[in-house]
Amino acid sequence: MKTSLLVLLCLIFSLLVQVIALAQTNQQQFDSLTSAQFAKDGAGTVVYLSRGDQVLYQKAFGKANIELDVAMTPEHVFRLASVTKQFTAVLILMLQEQGKLSIQDDIRKYIPDFPEKKKVITIEALLTHTSGVVNYTGLPSFTDEIKLKGLSPRLLVDLVKSEPLDYDPGSDYKYSNSGYILLGYIIEQITGKSYAEFIEETIFKPLGMTHSYYDTPTRIIFGRVSGYVQRNGVYRNADYLSMSLPYAAGSLMSTAGDLQKWYNGLHNCKLLKSEIIRKAQTSFKLNDGRLTGYGYGWETGNVQGSPSVKHVGVVNGFFTHAAYLPLENLSITILRNCDTPYEPDILASKLLAVALGKPYDYKPITLKSSELEVFQGVYNIKNGRKHSVRLQDGNLMYYYLGGPKTRLVPNGKDQFLVENSLNTFKFTRDEKGIVDGFTTSGTGMPSSAVRENTALEAQPKINVSTTQLAKYTGKYQFNPGPVFEVVLENNILYGQVGNDRKELVPFDKHKFYARDLDATIVFNVDNKGTAIGLTKIQNSNMVSKKL
């Protein structure tokens, strides 16, 4: 009996050692991923990864306040921006469970003076960004004066109610903050309480989210971080924005720890039944059957095959990202007090994949130009625009007309990784072995495309002497349009407008393409080969004369 007990103890000890070793390995991988992204100085970031009520990883970088030299901590309070939308969606669904509304209701039931439109606009259409209601932040009437002064919920409704719809409700998807402004107003009409009061008593208090708030500039909020902007490597304080404007679409504040309580509360059905949460976190389907990739307040996706829901939030001085894997009850929050653009979904997905025990590990392979040429062509993406795949200077590039180019990196038979992403291309072939389309997979909605008959030729880089390259340099005036400057540095030609600079790659006599943009420059030269003008071919042709 003693022997059996000893064996059992040895087994338990062995398993414990393995668990500790795995945890240490994960911590090392987490640190490796995050330390490469965020600097110790400047604006700060909090990364917080959890499974249920267990914290798997938390780390803070940079400063909560640069001017006071205050270090960031995981307990600091950030603006959530559009991560607010999932809270608003849950409030609406809770009101539906209480029998106070139906998401199939016409919104005019609660906003009677909303003008008659061609078709009924339902609450569900607002939740899913399929209402056609114009995004108020893009309206000319959304002036700098309003951004400073702010508007009441009623005046925000008035800002958009008379604008024509972008499309018939349910026929298309277009992200619109206005839908969630209207949802906040409907909540207030039904409850007789302000949005701030209702969310405090309905969500924050029941879940113990003691560091979550509706943002008010005059309120003292302990731990509130300052917001910054970084342009050309220089920080400055973010411009003021009245937080009455994002309202139910983006005015909440919270900590990473409180967001853990939020997702854990949803998982444990403390607010809604599991089937209702599941529907809210499922992609909505348009009238024609297309999936939008968005549910009720959440974007849908996956991490290594595990379904995920997520949302990015950007507001003056802040950039937030929250993602959740419902089946595994894994959540991650990345909070930054700087609104400089970056791609948080890649880092979040990589960290979640490590927590799943399925880290992303793409190993590139080398293919000859002749092997890459077969994938060239114009592809018609189902329910989307046309994209081109072309071999340029030995790299297979992917782009839409006039848009940015992305390199496709080979990593398997007919398979490519989209550079600087977690998305893969799998090219398909017909019965004769000819490439006829592709499918994509990654952290977002999968898609597919069919190859058209349009032929594209490879564009290898040609050698041009430094002497000849110098003859292209100078300033060129588009009429109408800006001054386009061509400069030569280290035997490389660049075209630039203001601070925007693009490398120009020679591929034919007097012809160059932009390395990372679908644009072609054709120089018009005199009999000595000196440029006297140029034509820029992008979405259209623009002709200029040399100054």
C-alpha cells in the first residue's frame, strides 16, 4: 500500500512539474511577444490575459502620464472607445429579456419623430450596423465647435435623423456609430434613466466592476490615465473631445481587470442566458445571405480555429482592443493611452494562441519566379472588390486598384502567408491544374475569390544607372493637384508628396512602379533622357510638368 501511495505521489509531483514548466514557457513566450511591441518610455500599454477568473499574464509598459513621469500599471483606467458597443448591446438584450422591447421593433416606436424612411429600421439593424443610418462623425455638421462643446443624446439623434439612408436596411453592412447613439437614446426612453445611471446599476455593480465609469471630464476618477498622440516620433497631448459625443457608442472607461470580470460574468450567465449571448456573438446575415462578420456589438473571428469575438476602440488619445474566446473562457485586453495606429489583433491573437497551446508558427519556403508567376491574375472576391496578384521584383504582391500592396510569403504548396498578418491564402486549381481562385483564412471572416481571364505580366526590376536616375529628380506640378517631388537617395528613387514617401522601382524604360502602392510613374523625357514631366497612373491618370 505504501508503494502505491509513493507511486501516486510521484505521478502527482511529475504532473505538477510539467504544469509549472509549461506555465514558465508560456510566460517567456508572452514576454517575447509583448516586449518586442512596446517601449518602456513614452505613452503606455497594459496587456492582460485571463482564463475565467485566473490571470494568465499581465504587464504594463510606458507611462500613464508622460509629463509627470508616472509609470503605467495594470490597475490604471482607460477610455474604451468602441469597446463600449458590446455593453450597449447587452443592455438592449437585457431589456428584451425583461419584455420591455423586441429587437425586431421599428425604432420609431421609441423615437416617434424619426422621419419616415423607405423601409423599417429595426433595433437589430442598429445593433448589427445594417440599418443604413449615416455615421454622424462623417457629417459636415459634426464641426470642431461641436467636438469641444458636446451634444445631448437628443441633439445627437437630431444630427442624423433627417439624413438619407446609405442603403436599405438589411441589404448591406457599414460600420456606423450613429446606430449605437440611437440605441443609447432608446435605452433612456424605456428606462427613464440616463445611460450612465442604467449601466452602472445594471452591469457595473452586479459584476463588481468597481473601476468602470461613464467618462465625465469633471469627475475625479482615481487611476485615470492621460491620452496622447504620436506623430513623426513626437508625443503631444491628445485634442480635447467632449465625451458626450461618443455616448453609448464609445464613452465608457474601465480597467483590464474589470474587463476580465465582464467576460467572466457573461460566461457564467450573470446577465443573459447563454443562448442569447451566443446569438449576440454570431455573425449577422444580410438579406441576400451574406455574413457581415459582426454580431451585436462584437466582431467575429477565430484564433487557430477557436471562435472569437473582439472589438477595437479608437478615440482621442486612446487605442483599445478586447478579444474573447467563448468556448475556452479566454479573454485578452490591450489598452493604450496613445491613438497612434497599430494592429492589436495580431498581438492579441498570438498571445491567445500561446494560451491555447497552439502558437502560430509559419515557416516560409523559397519558390522560383517561374513557380510564382502561375498565381498572377485578377481575382474577383465574392461579395467584394477585385484584387490583383502580381510578381514584382521577385515578390508576389497582392492589392486592389490604386491601393496598398502586401507581399504574399510562400509557406506551403499553393499556400501563402499575408506578410505582417496571420492571414493565409490557399490557391485553388481546376481539374487541369490551372490556378482558378483562392480561399483565405485567418483571424477574421474567411473569404474566397475566382480568377478572371485578365492576364498580368511579371514586372522584374531592371537596372538603371545612377546618372539616368538623377535625370528624373525634381519637382512636378499636377494641375489641379499637389507638387510631386522625385528624389534620389543611395541609388534609390523616391516619389513624395509632403511627408508621404514611396520607393519607385524601375521595370521598363522610363517606367517605375511604387513598391508598396498600386501606382505607376511614367516619365516624359527630352532627347537627352531628362524628365520634363510625368504621368501618374493610379485610380486614374494625372499628368504633371516639371517645375
